[in-house]
Amino acid sequence: MADAPQRHAEAGEKPWDVNFEGRADKDLGRLDKKLRQRVLDAVDDLAENPEESSNLRKLKGRSEHRLRVGEWRVLLRLERESRSIAVLRVRPRGSAYKR
């Protein structure tokens, strides 16, 4: 399900690796097909260059980032050393930040 095809980054750079953790994979599976594809496309675009995404914000007081996809939020952790993105949750905006 989380195996979206990845486009290659510009300037010959390899895109970051994306891993959907258990809860995020489950969240993704609950979305309708159209929304699921929007989320996968947004994460795929992010993997090309996370540093330049206008929809990515660091969460204050936490180690995670959030990616805005319409009214939905993708909570993730950027691991710069390994150039990987760990997707933690996919939640509606109103409940995305509750622990």
C-alpha cells in the first residue's frame, strides 16, 4: 500500500527513503483511495527535497515534523544522516497533534 513509485530528484540526487511505520500504514489504509493517493504523492514529492517543501514544518517542543495535505497532516521524522523519512501518523488536522 505504501509502495508509491518514487520520482528521481533533480540534479541527479537520489530521493530520500520513505518508511511508513505501523500506525501510519494503518492510518493510510483507512483513507479513501483518492485521499490516500494525495497523501502518497505529497510524501513522494517531499522525498525529492524535504529542505525546500513549503508544506513541511517542524513541530515546537517535539522532534517530529508535519506535512500539510489539505485538511490532513502527515506526522513524520526526518533522519538527515541516513536521508530517510519515517512517516509516523496520517491524521485529520483536528486530531493530528494529540498524543
